[in-house]
Amino acid sequence: MKLKEKLIVYYLSAAFVILFFVGLFTLNSIKNLGINTIEQQLTGQSSLAELYITQLHAIQNENSDDLSAETSKFVIGKLGLVFGNIRIYDKDFKLLASSKANTSLGISDTQNREILEAASNGSYAYIVRNSTAYFASPITFKDSIIGILEIIYPMSFLQGLINGVSNILLIGTFIFAILLALISIFIASRLTKPINRLAKAADNYANRIFSPVEIKGSDEIAQLSRSFNEMGIQLQEYILRQKQFVSNVSHELRTPLTAIKGYSELLYEEVGDRPDLKKAVFHLKNESDRLYKLVNEVLTLSRIETGREEFNMNRLNFSDLVNDTVDKMLIRAQNNGVKITSDIESDVYVKGDKEKLVQVVVNLIDNAVKYSPSKSVVRLNLFKESNEVILMISDQGIGIPEKEMSKVFDRFYRAENAQRIPGTGLGLSIAKHIVEAHNGSIRLTAGIEGGTTAILSLPIDS
């Protein structure tokens, strides 16, 4: 998961957790507030009802300690219209009157004996069951409890309020989630944009493209970008000094090497019949030739990299160029026991420097032959694809490990499994620079039949 996506997920997750607990707290607060309000309302109603009942009892049964059913029914008839569903019990929990006509008398039918018992002890009692509030209070006359008043209050209004608030919270959460997602995307994009620029710059640096990173602001990422640009400048200077050093050394070596090469050839011809001396001079001649070739390759690469190499660009029949190069390499391949087969599309034209393109094709074929075992086949395919000409050279050789594919074009780099085979490690680097100077590209892939496939592409000159 990318950093931008992680930030969005983190923002949304944090917001949903906060919203969940805020919503839970809000609903719980509304519920508690509603219950407390109802409790206060019922307490007030019960006080008024108790006062009315005791005054009526004093008038009708002044000396009696028992609340009569007649008084209770009269009170129910008057207060039931105002208070709703109420019940009156005597002090032994016998139901004397109820505002609901279908309520059967008798304590055995009530589910709220505990609140009646609490009220019989002189205190208020209050419970909620099945979205209904049951409130019981004692009816006191001359410091004696003569009965119990129970008020039944449906809490459907409170439940409806809670459901309404829940729906509002859900809709609000959905809208908030959409807005937060948009804001999170915007913020994450702003935060990750400079990081993406740094990541792209790092990839460019890995490919030796030292383009500076755009700097905005003065935060930590901007400071990191400045440090990155400083590092790029230092790397460029270091690589330039390295190239200049190699070029200077190679140039200085070329003159004495030319002399050594000439004298070794002369000695080889004049050494006569002394086998031991002739063998020594032979090795001297071969090593001087190899060193002379290496110096020339380094100088060529240095000139190309610094833009001092001249390219004689002309319209070329690339098909004929490849065919001629294959013919030249046949003897080399036969000496290694390797067969070359080719499938070349005719009359494919490119614009380029003939000698340098021949150098590239020779290098690719030579590598394929050199790293292939005896009795294997090197296959060449040349064809047009869109606006490009593609040359594929496949071998059945030792191959190149995947992790080393991107490094083989570096100067002097050689794959680990190719160390025992002679070579300078400059051929592919020179080939890559020549091809790029022709606005083309070159890459290596693992072959279908094992080995390696070199893929060269150049723009078609129509």
C-alpha cells in the first residue's frame, strides 16, 4: 500500500473511531437526560397526586388508616385524564384502582413488586422495563403509609428521539466520511507530492540522471530536498572528475602503448629460432594489443559521454548492415562451435553512423557467441514494430542473474558468472551510449530457452 493510501486509511479510521465514541456518548447523554427529566416529571406528578389523595381521604375517612377503593377510584377518574396510566394500591399491595379498565386486580399480576415494596418503606422507586417507566411513591397520611401510587409512563417518545438522533448521526457520519475522504485525499496528496518528487529523483540518480528536485516551502521535506540536490551536485562532480581522470590516464597511456605495441611486433619478427624468447615476445605482443584495445575503448567511451565524439549520420539500410555483420561473425562463431541463424526483414532503413552501429551489432553478436556453449545456437531477428526497428539477439549461454541485468551497462561491470571469460566490461556501456545517441534503446532480458536476449530498438527512417 502506498503512503498516500495509508494516510487516507489512517485519517478515516481515526475519524470513524472518534465519531463512534462521540455518537455513543451523545446517545447515552440524551437517554440519561430523558430518563432524568421523566423521573423529575413523575416525581412532581406523584407529589401532586399524593396531596390530592390525602386531602380527599381526610375528608371522607378522617379517622381511618386504610385507603378505600371508592376514594382510589374517584382519584383515578380525576387524575387519569391528566397523568395517564396510574394505579393505586393499599398498604398490603392490593390493587384498589387502575386507569386501565382491563387491568385485573391483585398483586400477583404486577411485575414490579420490588418498587412497591420500596415505596411501602417510605421512599420513591423507579425502574424502566420494555421502554416503559414504572414510578412508585408512598401515600402518607398522619405519618402513616396508607397506600402506594404507581405511575406507568411509556417512553416511546424518548425512544423515538433516540432513534431520530441515531439516524441523524448516521447520515451525518456518512456525509462527514465523504467530506473527510475528499479532505484526506487532498491533504495526503499535498504531503506525499514532495516525497514522490524525492523518490523520482532517487530513481533518476540511480540511472545517473541528476535532475534537481523542486523545492517548495521551508519544512523538513524542503530541507531534505536541498540536501538531496547538494548530494546530486557532488555526485555529478565526482563522476565528472572520475571520467576526466580515466580519460587523461588513458590518453597518456596511449602513446607509450603504441610504442610498446610496435616494438613487440618488431621483436616478434626478429626473434629468430629461439622458441622460449619467441613465446615471451608473443605474450608481450598479445597483452600489449589487449591493453591498447582497452585504452581505445576507454577513450571512445569518454568522448561519447562528454559529447566530444562525432557521429556521421546518414540514411542506412539496417537490414544490409546486420546481414553483412552476421557474415563477418560466422567464422568467429564456428571457431567456438556456435551456429548463427537469422531472420532479417529486408529494406529496413534507419538514420545513423554506419561504423558505430556496426560496432554495436558486432559487440552484441560477439557477446552472444562468447558466452554460449559449444553446439548451441545464436538467433537474430530483425523486424519493424510501429515506428521502430527491433533487433533481437538470443543466445543459449550462461545467462545473467536478474539482479544484475540493470548493472551490465555500467562501465567495467561484469556479471559474477562471466568473470572467467575474457572481456573488459566496456563493450555494452559503449553500445548503450551509441544507441542512445541514435535516439534508440537497448536492454537485456532472460531468454525463453535460457541464456540472454539483447533487444535493440532504433527509430525507422521512412
